[in-house]
Amino acid sequence: MFKITEKAKIAESTFLMKVEAPKIAQKRKAGQFIMLRIDEPGERIPLTIAGSDTIRGTITIIFQVAGDTTRQLSTLNAGDYLLDVVGPLGHPTHIENYGTAVCVGGGLGIALVMPIAQALHDAGNHIISIISARNKDLLICEKEMQACSSEFMIATDDGSKGTKGFPTQVLQELINKGTKIDIIFAVGPVPLMAAVCRLTKPYNLKTIVSLNPIMVDGTGMCGGCRVLIDNKPKFVCVDGPEFDGHLVDYSNLMQRLKTYTGNGKDSVLQSVSKDSSCWKPPEERVGTTHMPSVSMHATERHAVVEQLAEGLSGAVAGGEKAGARKMGSIPRQKMPEQDPVNRIKNFEEVPCGYTPEMARQEALRCLQCKKPLCRDGCPVSIDIPGFIKLIAEGDFIAAARKLKETNALPAVCGRVCPQEDQCEKVCIVGKKFKPVAIGNLERFVADYERNNNAVTVPEPPEKTGYKVAIVGAGPAGLACAGELIKMGHDVTIFEALHKAGGVLVYGIPEFRLPKAIVESEVEYLRKLGVKIETNAVIGKAQTVDELLSNGFDAIFVGTGAGLPMFMGIPGENLNGVYSANEYLTRVNLMKAYNTKYATPIAMRKNVAVIGAGNVAMDSARTALRLGAENVYVVYRRSRDEMPARVDEIHHGEEEGLQFKFLTNPIKILGDEKGWVSGLECVKMELGEPDESGRRRPIPVKGSEFVLNVECVIMSIGNGPNPLIPSTTPDLQVNKWGNIVADLETCKTNKEGVFAGGDIVTGAATVILAMGAGKKAAKTIDEYVRAKKPATMSCCK
């Protein structure tokens, strides 16, 4: 929580607040911003930092009431608290002694250009400041701007103070007089910045503008803040917020700022009604009957131990075990699910889980192999036969604890891990019958333990005194922390978002992975002693080098692959085009599906999702639940090449997704208001295999056609976030920006720094990231223990 220490109204609808945020106050520089969230239902909004007091530990924000969130913010007073303040974010202004610098601020932009002017003044520049507003009563920060200016000028639209007219007129007069100008900084409404740049471009005067578009996370993860710079998309939160003003596409910027005017619901567009059942809080929805939750109490209905013993005994001619024949007589237990007609109207979990009877029946199918291949197929080396045997014996709590010996997140893995490509793929039973449902059983016992309040925390080991920092609270970071804390080390996780879990909370939908389950797994790690700092953006609030110098003996970087990719086709910056990251983050992390939450999302009747992986399926199935009538999954290869899990494809088909195979988008069409109006595609055919082993798709001449859609979701992959590498220059990265680390030890080229998961390998699965986290923990343990004598640990 962040306390408001001071509030003042400084002009009509304009307020100044000072907020306790000592870490941000120490680090912030001119030009940087924060992401702010008022309360749990609130949205995240960017606000430029207007100043700071390092002694009092406060930052100053100045904002204008422009929407629901700033209106709510304006009602708070000194003594009230903000739930989340994240920063400092964005690149700071490049400050040097240019010579003569002109600072132009219009309206609220005066407050935003003020810290830039002050920093330029401190660097020895001759500052010419031009501030403007509609009238004298709307002028702000006059004294502060005058104090740091060598020359100070005012323009008002009505002439009530200073020059009557616009700041561009004052700037033009300076140019006409032959005033030497080395650089110009312009901050304010988009029309003002555009006008300044139109004026200065013919004179070749370098002009820097600061952009403040729509954002969700502020760290580059969602791509919602993208703007066109020199006709190329840039993410303001990681590439900016300042850009060469002569390269900005201001028309597109203006369009994108209107995305959520009226909550993104334009009567001209095919929008889903506000009365759609999915757009009501869950308790108010109609037609969303969920199957009753299953009983989670143990039963002695089956003499399981005896059946198991019988099933595993003896052999018959031909080398076939009698047990194998018996196990084949027990069919794989199908998990109950919500009916597709009901489930597309809610965000409740689709599978309902095993009953105890079903779990024990399924456990009976396990052969208890002496050399279990399933365990070798598990990236975190779970004792699969061991926990399944305990289920068969009816000891569900012991089974859960057996799982937790090697897996920090069993309830998560039981739901989202691709067991069909790992442990179940090599299951011996699966050679003749359907493999044992290992994932379903893992989910069952983890849920049983939690639902029966049987989660216990083991006795903590003796403390070693070594401190390890984990950067990123996603699967890799959580797994690494879970192992290290059990080894006796002090572990602190630094997470950029306001909730721990990484992709588990922002990427995977509620209907696949309920967030209460993620919170429960994270809470278990806290009970083990893991410290978790949210709203901590390493690379901004602190760097890797600062962590090392602040007492941490080792660092594990598990920041994932969170930078969304786009195709580079025309129309990608139209309103209604999302990255899958942004679309899912708005819905999952920020709960945009619930009208009690403030984060908006464009609701459209006709939606196209580009891609065919699990993230694409998550996006498409989410669009259905937001009320879309037609959701097209557009994929340039055939169904056989789809990388999504079989279960996800099956669920999508049941729910009514429309698959457009051998189809490739070539252009996104837009209307005169800048909104998506269609998706132009071309048919494809499969040629020879490419380097991935899949047949290369080739366009079919003359097969172009248009899909009538109003929303396009890009789900074609993610790249590594540059925050850590860009602020750790001696950390080696490859040509794609991934951190270079040994895949077995997770060591990087930098002493004391380890990395694993998607930031190293590129986007992969939750369980592979967890496996990397476990490997890293083992190596880190060996590293810190060898770093200094064990006798010193008690002195730390």
C-alpha cells in the first residue's frame, strides 16, 4: 500500500498528489513514469512522475480527470492509500548540455515537461520554456518552470495571460528571430506535439516528444502501448516514452487513444451487448449452470490394495503380465466436464475433477513398473508410481506430500502440463491401452489436500545464511524458490506485476487454471519462508548488479518470454488488434470479464485469432466467453501441425470455434475511424518440410478472400523481454535476445547470475520452465556453498 501524503487541486480538474514510494523516489529520473492501481477492481494506468523528494521518500504525480480511474483518484485525500504503484518505468530523458533547449508544455503537459526542464537546467543548458493553456486559470507549475528557465514565455488561447494564441506561434517567432536552438522537448496533448513537430521539421530542429498511450502492464509484456515510429511499431513502455517527434504517426496515436472511449463499444461496430451474461459478475449470470463440485472425501468402497496386489502379480506365456491384462480391463477414467453450451457463458473451470472413487480406479491402472519411464519423462522428476500407489491405497494426503517432494506446484501442473507429450507419452500401459491419466491424478490429490485443509508446512531446515534473489514469479522462478528454501537459503522473489504467478495469472484463463489455485500454491511457498516482492521491476527499480551489491549471493533470472510478436502486415495498429498477451492479461489478471472491475476490453461479435498454439486456443475460447458469435482460428498449416494440446483443440471444437486451416493473413482492413473491419487472407498449401520438420506452407495464387471480423488477436509467439539484458550489459544474450545459459546448470557468463525457462529457451511449457528452475536451484546451492566457508553463514 502507498500512502498519499499530500493532495492539492492546482487547476480545473487537475490535481497534484504526493505519494510515499521511497524506492521509486530514489531511482526515478526525468521522463519516467509509474503504473498506478487504486484498488483491487481498479485498472492500471500510466502517470508521469513530476518530481520526487528522496528525504521524505515521496514522488509527485500531477493528473487531470479524463476518465473513471482519474475521477476516482481525484476523490482520494491525504491519508488515503493506493494499492499499487510500480516504477520507475520507461527510459529516462537523455540529459546532457546541448546548449539551448526549448521546453514546450501544453495543459497537463506542463507538469510532464517540468522535470525534463529542471534536469536540463541542472546540466547547464540555456532553457527557453513555453507553457500554454486555454486560459490563465488552467496554467500550472508556472513558478517551478520559471525557476529553471533562462527565458520564460506563456501562451493562452484566449489571451488572458501572455501571448494570445498557441505555443507554436511563440516558437515560430523565436525561429524567425534567428534564436539558436539545439533541441526541443514538447509534451502535451497529441495535437500540440504534432503541431510543434510540423513546425520544426522543415528547420531540421531536433524535437523530442513524450508519449502516454494506453498501457496495461508497463513492462513491454502486452504490446498495448504500441505506436508507429517511422512506420514501425514500437512499445512505448520499453522503447520510450520519448521518441523523435518527426517520426511519430500522430494520426494513428490519436486513433489508438480512442480505443476505449465509451468502453470500446461503438454503436457502428458489431459489439456484444452490455447485457451479455459473461459481462455480469459471476453471481449475477444467468444460464451458467456449473456441474456441482465433486465430493472430496475418501471412501473405502473398493478393496484397492488387494486389487492392486493381484494386478501386479504373476506372468503368463509370451511374457505378458497378468497385471497388464487386468489393467486393460479398467478403462481410463474420463474426468467430468461442464457442458459446452453452459461453459461458454462462464469462466468457471471446464473439467470438474475426479471423485475419490474415480481417482482410485484410475490409480489401479498403473503397473508400478520397476523402471518407470514416466518418471524419466517428467521434467521435474516426480515419483509418479509412488504417488499413484498411495492414491490406490486411499492415502490421498500422503500422495499429495509425495508430489510436493519434487513439485512445488502440483495443482497447477495437473491442469496445464502437456502430460500427453511427456510422462503419459512413455507410460507402459499406453502401449496397448490408453495411458494412465497421470495429470488428472496429480490434480486430484493436490485439490484433495487443499480442499480438506490438510496442507502442512514442513519443519524449516537450518538456515545457511546465503541469500538468493529470484527475478520473476512465474513457473521457473517459483520452482527455483521452492527448492532453494528447502535447502535452507533465504529466498526473495521480485515480481514486476502486482500478483505472483507470471503466465499462470496473466496468460492462462480462469476456465483452465482458476487463479485461486495459483494463489494457494504461491501462499504455500510463502509459508515455507519465501519472500515475494510484487510491483518490483528489476532492470528499473533495481538492476541485477545492484542486487548483487546489496547482499544477494546469487540471482536466478526467470522472466519468461513476454514480449509479444506481430506479423508485420498492414493494419496491425488498427483499433481492435490485440496481442494475445494483452487480450489475456486484460481478462485474466485484470478481470475485464467482470463488470465490477474497471479494466476495459473491446467486445466484438466476430473475432479472428491468428495462430494455433495453446495461447491461441486460450484467446479464442476467451473471446467466446466474452460473447463473440463467430471466432475464427486462422492457421497457415493443417490441423495435424497444430501445436496446441489435443484437449484444448477438442474443447475448442466442442465450444464452436471455427478453424480456418491452410489460411494466412496478409492484411488487416480498417474503417474510416481506424477500427478493424476485416481480415484479408490467402489460402495456403503444404510444400516440403522446413527446418522445424513441418511442411512449409506456400501461398495459393489468386486465392485471396476476406473474413468479416471486428477484432484480430495475434498469437504467433513471444520474444524475451529486454529489461534485464538492457540494464545488465555484461550479460550475454543470443541474436534473438534470449539470455545465454547452460541448459543443465543454468549458469550464465556473469558471475553469480543464473537463468532458466523461457528467457533462455524461448516460449515453452510451464513444466519445462519449472524443470529449469529446479536445475538452477541445485547449481545455485552448490555455487553459494562453495563461495565462502560454511562457518561464515551464521554471521550473515
